[in-house]
Amino acid sequence: MFNGGSVRYQRKAYVCTFKVDVTAIYGLDDINLGGTAEIFTSVLFFRTEVFCFYKLVCENERRNSMTYSVYLSSYTVGESSYDHLGSVCKPYGQKVALIIGNHGYHQAQPYLDEAIKDSGLSVKKTLYYGGECSYENVEKLKTAITETEIDMIFAIGGGRVLDTAKFVAEQTAKPVFSFPTIASNCSACTSVSILYGADGSFLRPEFLKEPPKHAFIHTAVLVNAPVKYLWAGLGDTYAKYYEASISSRGEALNQALTMGVNISSQCADGIISHGVGALKANTEKKINEDFEQAILIVIVTTALVSILVTLDHTPDYNSGLAHAIYYTLTGMPEFEEEKHLHGEIVAFGVLILLLVDGQKEEFNRVYQFNCATKLPHSLEELDLNAQMMAPYLESITQMKDIDHNPYLITREMLEKAFQELETINNSNL
């Protein structure tokens, strides 16, 4: 689309190689750039569509010349992590509001009550997060917080509890400290909250100025959490590496992006090395080295990657085909989303991603890991089949999660990958 000498990147755009003043070029149509860039485009005709992907070969203001700040969360890990409450939190004051969930809080409460008492902190209010990380619940909690004289917020629970509390903390200008009770995601250390509608439907990410001041990662609390959460967290974590490395392929990255993409390799290597042992520890409720390493990769390493690759508040390097498949599957009327966890579905999507990308060696590594951990490696494990999936393959190609892929993903590529995976599964029966 051409407008006043500027260009906006769109999936359906008829463009040739040219030099322009870049005033608005971005796949999500909401980020403005300044400066001049030479854009090389490759055009691929697919049916009646023209796909244009570009590469900026000079520095642009959005990613390489802008002034930016990076805020990272510190953390304490171990069975006595809560014992550090006083030294970490008291510089911010003494009066605390707790924002909690229904389940995990009760696992953490005995340890936390004792630690708060010993630290000299005082709990002034305990608030239930509302059952969903929604704008409505954030508003209610914001009102409750502002009506109480407090110095800080403690967020205790799973990802949606922590995301709610982080957003409330930013809205009320209060420091927040996180106490994860499951190791399924990196919310405890990230500067983003995922917002949902009151009905549980995904709305959008809300990028925050900074992550929690500190995360208290209590291994005894986490090892006693239901195994399914760590299990799903393993899949969502290794996806971070494959999506970030593919999305950034061939690009000249600045220091922060380079660091984020490089760190992401540990999201795959570390999880595949420690995942099986970590699940065994979680099942037996006995902490071991594999468990501690795995939960740190899920909670901390993934958060570092997320922060570093989303400094411009875009998902360019923080998503990809595995998540495009996730959002497509969960949008299918026949898909029973309540039976399957986010990371479980994403783990399956990574297998398709690797087949589409031609990474056979990595595919074999992840496939074997999925088999060893019982993460899904077939549609049947997600209560689907090829016939049910076929009408939705085109939808995957339209997801914004793959707008920054280094090449166009077509329906034919997906058909081939799904068929190849089915053949591999049949040969292993």
C-alpha cells in the first residue's frame, strides 16, 4: 500500500526493489519508523496473492538507533528462598498486599506466612485475582489497592495470577514481587501481561515498563505442584528457541536482540537435557538437579529471551509457526481446548515447524524428547485427525505469528509437513 511516498508492509502488496523513506513499515500496522532504508524484496506468486518479504540493510530507528532501557528481574531460588524476603523487600517498605489465586497459594502459604512474620513485613490486604487476567479484574484490583495504604504487591500463583498482579502494580505504581507456584511459564520474570476477555478468550499482550522487582522461586512449592504444568512448560520453553532463531534468521540484530536469540538456545538444549529427570522429580515430589535446572530455564531463561526480543513491544522474534498452529487449533470449534494445555499444543506445533523448515536433525531430537516425556507428537494425541485439520491449514498461513518468518509458509508446505509427521508416526508403531 503506497501513501504519500511511504510504504507499509502488507502480505498482499505489489512491490519491486526500491529505495524509500520509511515512515511506516511493519507487519502489525502499528509501529512507525523513521530514516531511510534500502529494502530488497522477494516476490512469490501463490495463487492470486503476492507475498513480499523485506530486509532492512541499513540501520533503522526502531531497532538499531533508538534509545531504550532494559529492565530484568532478579531472583532467589531454593527451598529457603522465602527466607530472603526481608533483605530483598524491606527497602521498598513494610506494608504488603497479596494478590493470590485459588490453588497454588495454599501450597506456598505455610512457607510464606512464616517468612513474612520473620521479615518484619506486614500484610494489609489479601485479594483474589478474579479468576482471569482481564481488564475488568485489573480495574477492580486497582481500586482495592488504591484504597489501602500499602508499599508493595506480592503476586502468588500461576501465570494468570502473576500477569494480573503485574498489570495492577504498573497501574498503581507499586513494586511487585512474584512467587510462582507452578513452573509452566515465565510470567514471574517477564514484563508483559497476557490479557483475556471475561469469557477466557485471548485479547492481547500488555507490555509493561519492567518485570517484577524480584522472583522468589521456592523449589519445595514447585516440586509439589501438579506435574502437568511443568510438563506443558517444557514444550512452551523449547519452542522459544526454534521460533526466535527462525524469525531472526539472516537479519542484522542489535546487541539486545542478539543476546536474546543467543540465550534462547538454552531453552531447547537445557530442557531436552534436564526435562525427563525434572518430570521424574516432580512426579516423586523429590527435588533433584534436573528439576532445579528445568524450572530455572522455564521461569528465568525464557523470561530473559522474552524481554530482550520484545523491547520494541512487537512479537517479531517472540513467536512463530508453533504458536500460529496453537492459535488456529484453539480457534477450531471441534477442538476441546479445556483438555489441553498451552505448552502441550505448542510442543506439537514445534514438530511441524521443524519439518516445514527442513531441520531434520532437530526434528528427530525434539520428536524423541516428546516421545520420552509423552508430549504430543501426533494429531490424535490432541483429539484431532488429518481430515479435521485440513480445512484450517489456510488459517495457519494467515496468522500474524508468522508475519516475520524469513519465507512464506504456504498451505502446501503445511500439508506436506503434517503428512510427513503422520508417516513417521505410522512407521514407529
